[in-house]
Amino acid sequence: MLDTAKNPTRPIALDLQDIHKSYGSLEVLKGVSLTAYDGDVISILGSSGSGKSTLLRCINLLENPNHGRILIGNEELMLKPAKSGELQAADVKQLESLRARVGFVFQNFNLWPHKTILQNIIEGPTQVLKIKKRPSN
């Protein structure tokens, strides 16, 4: 269960507990825990290769952690062990629902060069969430 004793006035937005991630014998994340409350602004700092992007990618299972718990809002991401030893989504529909509510901006965000900024921004909501574009004036 979520520990709201740390800050009972604001709900927890994200709670990562004991996240581990290895690539073969290289352990990149060694038991990372983080609690962020609604309204918090968090910075993750570290040298190149220290696991910052890996941690972010583990939140929505773009990378599968080897161990740990992930809670978004008051919902725990249900995980189960895969044959590889990594954790994977136990419920694909739940993962899709959580991914639809969590946004990421990556270092290499790969915009489409033939589209305007606005066209790039609305691509996700229109294609993934099926939100209709409003006609331009």
C-alpha cells in the first residue's frame, strides 16, 4: 500500500520501490526508490550511462525491470516474471491504460521533419487516443 504518511496532504503521483535493472552481468539500477506527489517537479541527474533513461523507461515498461514495484497514482502496475528473469506486464490492458495517462519526452524525441511543431505534437493524441482535430480557423 502507498505510504501517505510522508506527505498526507497531497496524493502520490508516482511511487517506485526497489527498482533493479541488469543487462547481463551489468547492474544498471540497484534498488532505486522514488516517491513523487501531485505537483512535484523532480530532476534526475547523473553522468552519462548512470541509468537515468533506463529508470524512466522502466516506469512504462519500455525496459523491463528485474525487480521492484511501480505505482502510478493509486494503481500498482501488475507485474509477473518472464522466462528471461525480467518483470513483464501481467495485464496488457492495464499497461496500455497506464501508458495512455503517462507522458514522456525523450532525449532523442525524433520529430518528423516534414511536419510542423503543432502537427508533431498532435500526432499522439489523434493517432493513439483517436481525438479528432478541431478545424483551423
